[in-house]
Amino acid sequence: MVEPRGSNRPRGPRGSRAARAAPDSAAGEPGSGEHGSGELSKGERTKERIVEAALELFRRDGYEATTMRAVAEAAGVALGNAYYYFASKDLLLQAFYQEVHEAHVAASAPVLAAQRGLRERLLGVMLAKVEVIEPYHHFSALMFRSAADPKSPLNPFHPASATIRSEGEQLFAQVLEGVKLPKALRHELPALLWTYSMGILLYWIHDDSAGRERTRAMVHHTVDVVVSCIQLAANPLLRPLQRRVLAMLADLRIGRGGA
Amino acid sequence: MVEPRGSNRPRGPRGSRAARAAPDSAAGEPGSGEHGSGELSKGERTKERIVEAALELFRRDGYEATTMRAVAEAAGVALGNAYYYFASKDLLLQAFYQEVHEAHVAASAPVLAAQRGLRERLLGVMLAKVEVIEPYHHFSALMFRSAADPKSPLNPFHPASATIRSEGEQLFAQVLEGVKLPKALRHELPALLWTYSMGILLYWIHDDSAGRERTRAMVHHTVDVVVSCIQLAANPLLRPLQRRVLAMLADLRIGRGGA
DNA sequence: CGGCATTCTTGAACGTGTTCAAACCCGCTC
DNA sequence: GAGCGGGTTTGAACACGTTCAAGAATGCCG
């Protein structure tokens, strides 16, 4: 669909190739099928080492300051080997997102267990997010840099990021669990809230206030607004507006792959 | 405020320096003060040549495929000289944005002259935007890539982009001219509409439909929604929501430099 | 064991954006 | 003219992300 990338840029001799081997995304956990070898295969162990080295260096030095050479060295492999498992440095970031997301889910669990009201649940989850990502503020800008580029596998609409995006939406679906909602919205809200959280992230990235106070304030405000909007959606006075918004969302979904 | 960038990355010998000379942003047009020499100074002419070469190559080959070496050669200067005038390749893009924005203003003029209703004016201006940027779709992603990075001078909140952003808001202020509005919003709307247009841009970037039809449809829908919201804002029933939104916006403005 | 295929690994090489110290130019004053 | 000084220009050099052809390891079948 998108042309395979190397068409305008001048190349060396013979610029073929397209998809790498990429021993990735096997069905389930390792150690399931095959001839039950004890644990991870050799390649998988190497991949693991590379991810770990990368995450550690990212955390310590930031994304830009971490070179692929440093990652390779820290993982005890040759430079080219890192590229065998991760076709680009950006792709290494995906591992990072995954980790952050899992931490976020974990941090949200207590809130979701304790609170019943929409406002409290949403607020708790959003504040948990801000909490969780705080240690990475110094380099998280990068998320958006390539996230906005349609050609980058990191943008949330790229197939490669589909899982992580849908996991994000899932979390917001949990936020809505047990909450009374206008039924026209029930379907749309998880994706909308996920988008909203991306907006907060964008604000957060630009926020250099101490302790990220401004982002926290913003979360309080916007959660109020969002919850108000959701509740107002039931009001018959707003029916025409609601119709418009739903029509827009329907169109939006045609554009993407949207499940 | 933001540390001057070269603190973690390993450097060659002596990594001092901070601000370049950058013979830029003189008060008015050239040829005003000084001993009235005919026209542009030598340096200004060189700078001009570099911009022109860059824009042409960007248009022809896209941003990534255009190398600084190619720009320099096309401008008839040495590589290093391009960096004397533009501290980075990104900064060259700014010249491009400027050009696009001026084209957008020009394309909007007829609409603003002819239409009186808010919906028509906003719709016309937004469609004009989509029209104007269409030729650059193949590489405009880059706008957002660095636009989202707080450290990049291209992000709209960076001082270096302040002028171009405020020019954008100005255009939307024109859209509102002669339109009846809830006066609480009058102040906020230009910036909000500009933000809205950025959102559309983001959609547009990801839109690979033929003739960018989907974006156009999106514009129609969202303009409807936006106009509805503005009109509803006057409704007393929504006063509490309105108050919340305004409080949020106030907070938002503290964060930025916002005029 | 000997071949063969597949997966994994290597490191040199390429092209890129960017930096820097040294030169060049040009108008000025002695 | 000689010397000075600041704006301008140069091109080599650097570090980086990425590619690639070639080589090891490993597994598999006879």
C-alpha cells in the first residue's frame, strides 16, 4: 500500500529487499509448540538482551543520546545484529511503550477496583498515567515525533502499533465498566478517551512545570469537561449536535482500520 | 530554561557555543537603516538563495530525500555555509511553512470577502487550507514529526515559531470578524480554531484517500460540530460546562507564553 | 560422518546531518 | 599600502543510523 520506502532516496548497488525475517509476534508465549526446549530459543534470548540493554540506556541517557552502537555493545552483540531484530531504532521504542503501558494498567487497577463513579475512575486512571510516565519526561517527546509520521511504524494507526493502541482503548473500556452511559456513546467512548489521553500526553510533553503540576491541573479540568459532555449527551436538547458528532465519528472510522 | 542541548551527547573537543550569529529577524525590511545601499546585503542574498534552493528541492523530492549537500550545491554555496544561515535542516522547513501560510491567506481572502455566516467562513477557510497544502502531502508529515518535539524550534510553542503561529491565529480571528458570538468566547476562539485546524492537518497527513476526500468530509463534519458548539455556548443550560471549559483554557494559557 | 539449508552474527562501509577551525573578503583606519 | 576586525565562506572531519555481503552456528537428512 505505502510504497516500500526506498524509491526516491538514492541507493547503493542493488536496493531490493522489502520485509525482513523479523522473528517476532509468534502466536503465544514461547515454549508452547515446537519440541519443548526448556525456554527461549537462542534468537529470542538475544532479542531479549537487546531490548533490556536498550531500555536501560534509554532510561539513563534518553533516546537520542543512546546510540545503536551503545545498545549493541551493552547487549554484547555486534551492531548489525541489533538490526537483525529491530529494523530501526524507532522500533526499539515500541518495547518501551509496551512496558510503560503495562505499568499504567497496573497502576490503574486499584483505582478501578475502588471507584464506581465515572469521574473518579477516569480521573484516577489519567493521574496514574501521568504518574507512570513521569520518569521518562526527559525523552518522551520522541513518542510523538515519530508517532505523528504516517510512515513510521510507531504512529498509532500503523499496523505495527495496532496491538498497543487497542490495549490502550481496552483500559478505557474498563474505566467505563459499570458506568451508566448514553448507549449511543458506549461504542465510541473507549477510542475517544484514548485519543483524549493522547492529547494530555501531548500537553505533558510540553509541560516543564515542577512536578508536572500543570499537567495534573489540566487533567482535573479536562476530566470535568469530558464527564460533563458525556452526561449532557443524553439531554434531548443536544440531540442534533450528538447526531453530528456521531456522523463525524462514523466517517472517522472508515478512514482508519478501526475495529 | 531548556538546557542548551549538548550536555549528554558526547562531543568533540570543546563543545561550547550556544547561540549562532544568525543574521535573521532584522527589524523591518532590509534597506531601511544603514547607509542606504541599494538592496539586500550580501549575506541576505545568500540566505535567500539557500531558501529558494531548499524549497524547490523539498517540493520536488520531499524533505527527507533532500540533503543539505544538495541544497548547498543548488544554492551554489558550500555545505557549511548553509549551516551558517540555518542552524539545522528543520529550520529550513520554517521558510516552507511561511510560504504555505501565505498561500493559505491568499486563498482564504475571496471566501472571507464573500461570506458572512460563521459556518460558511470557517468551512471556506478550512477547505482552502486543504487545497493549498495538497501538493505537499507527500512530505508534510515532517511538519508534525518535529512539531511535536518540544525541543524543536518547529513546535508551535517554541519562540522561533511564535510569529507563524500567531499569524495562523490571526487568520481565524478574521474568520470571526463580523460574526455574532458569545462574548466569553470571542477571546479564546482564534487560538481554539487554530488548534482545531492543526487537528485537521493531523488527520490529513494520515489520509491517503484519493483527492483527500476523507479529509474534506471530515472538515465538513467538524465545522458543523464546531459551529454548533459555539452557538450552543450561549445557552444558559450549558453555563456550568462553559465555565469549566473557560477555566481549563485559562489554565492552559498560563502554561504557554500565550498573548 | 558429509553435505545442505536456515538462522544468526559480524564488522566494514555508506550517506546523512552537523561541527569547527581555518581561510577569505571587504571596508575601515593609520 | 599595512594592519585590523567582523561578517562570510570553505571543506574536512565526526558521529550517527542503516545496509550488506560474507561468514559462523545450528539443525537436518542421508
